[in-house]
Amino acid sequence: MGLFNLFTQEIAIDLGTANTLIIQNDKVVVDEPSIVAIDRTTNKIIGIGKKAQQMQGKTHDNIKTIRPLRDGVIADFHAAEHMIRGMIKMINPGRQFITPSLRMVICIPSGITEVEKRAVQDSAEHAGAKEVYLIHEPMAAAIGIGVDVEEPMGNMIIDIGGGTSEIAVIALGGIVCDKSIRVAGDDFTSDIEEYMRRQHNILIGERTAEQIKIEVGSAIPELETPPEDYPVRGRDLMTGIPKEIYVTYKEIAHCLDKSIAKIEEAIMNALEMTPPELSADIYKTGVYLAGGGSMLRGLDKRISEKTKLPVHIAEDPLRAVARGTGIALKNLDKYQFLIRQ
């Protein structure tokens, strides 16, 4: 058994639309953007993660950057397989002469179809996995936050990632009711791009829009500690000349309003589907927020006002799902019922 362990590498992967995290031995060993750069002429991968992200929007005709995942599922099978393989190599770059057999736990959106599930499994197997287990994101988020998922107590988890927002009510180690919508961080980014073009006649790229979201993104127009106005540089649509303007958090709150309203509507739908006994529990325990999207300023306050429930943000929302996946990997026997092979 000792020898078997020596040649078996156990890793937990949070395969996200925006970022991919790999956990090994309770440590985050890889935290990279989910993006690959490919040379069009040779079809070779020339960059993965941060290296590829630096090329995004700045490439010439011979290079293209691909985000293999869209809306939480694999959109480009070939690129996804290379990305997983490349990120696994990042774990211990020095020790490449022995290829250990891999046991993986990968988290997937709760609204995923069987075909999409199969694509994740196949990509992992092609990247060298001998055993693949899948876990639903809201369940992984709940475990990562520290919720005891096996007790007969209702807990509501909202995981706002890059491609999907997952809302689930969890009790007795299972998802009682869930709502998965494809409105999340990526939609916020494209809303900002659209707003800058329409309102300020300035054309910006995806990376700049993402930066605006981080620096001055807000869900409500009145914040107690507002961020400073942020300088945005882009191309003037009237003259074609690069220019700089300043945007405020109030503008961004206004342009994100519609997308956030869709998430609120999905939360209300999930609450309507919840059995009454579990509703009583949720009234007491409140709602837990995880995922990168939950870091948007004032989002907890806005959801709390809409639902009239207490809203708690996870300690490290970006890594909550990955941490939960790691815990599930360590306790495969305990969590056998929630991981599908």
C-alpha cells in the first residue's frame, strides 16, 4: 500500500470558467486563470494560465488565446485537456521522470448535463487521471465554508463563479433543491464593456473590464466606504485615438443592475421551491455566499435586503469551492454518497 501511495497523486481540481485551482495535501498548489494560448500554425500550446492571460487581447494572427470553459462547462475539449495537463505539471515541475497515476476530484456545476459531465471526465482521463470523482459546486462550497452538510439542517449556498451562479439548499448530505443560472462574473465583465462603449464611447478589452470590476465594482449605488474613481484607458470610438476617462462605483452599480437582478430572481425561485421545514432552518442560519462574484462590493447587503435573510460571505470566497473539493478528496469514504464516479 505504501508503494501504491508513492506512485499515486491525489489532487482536487476546481475547474472554473475564470480560474482553475488545484489542491494537494490541503494546500493550494496551483491557482491560475483558465486560459491557454495556442500557436495557430503548429497548433502547439505556448502558454497556460497567467502567461496566456498576459497575451489576451494583445496577440497577432499566429497566436490565439482560448478560454476552454464557458458557462462552467467545457467548450473546447482539446484546449481543456492541455490546460489540465499543463496545470498538473505545474505542481512539481522538477519531478517529471516518474509519472504518478492520478486520483482526481473535480467539481462541476449542479445544472450540468450528462454530456457535459462526460466531457469533464474524459478531459481528466486524457490528462492522465486513473480515477475521477465529480462533486457538485454548491456541495463543495458548503464543505469549504465549514457547513456540516450531513446534519438534518437546511443550509442555503450561493456560489457565484465566472460562468454560472449556483444556488442550492443542502440538507442530509444532498442537494434538496437547486437553481443554476448562466449569469455570473463573466456577464458582469461584458456588461461593463458594453456600458463603456455605449455611455462613454470608449472601446475597452475584457482584461480592462475585469480590472474595473475588481477596482470599482459594486452591487449597490450607496456604499459606506466607497472606492476611489478608477482611470480607464481605451480607444475613443469617435476619433480612434487612445484616451483615458475616470469611472465611479455608482456608474458600475448602475450597469451591473440587470445581471444582479437575474441572480436575485434565481435566489427567490430557489427559496420558493424549498420545503417548509428547511425554510424555517434557512431563516435561522441565513444564506452563505461563495465564489469570486460574491466579492462584489455590497452584494451581500443587496441580497439581504431582497430576501430579508442574514447573508454571510465565506472567509476566502475564491477558494471555498476548491477547499471543499480538497476536503472531499481526503474523506472519500465519508463523502462517498455525494461524489459520482
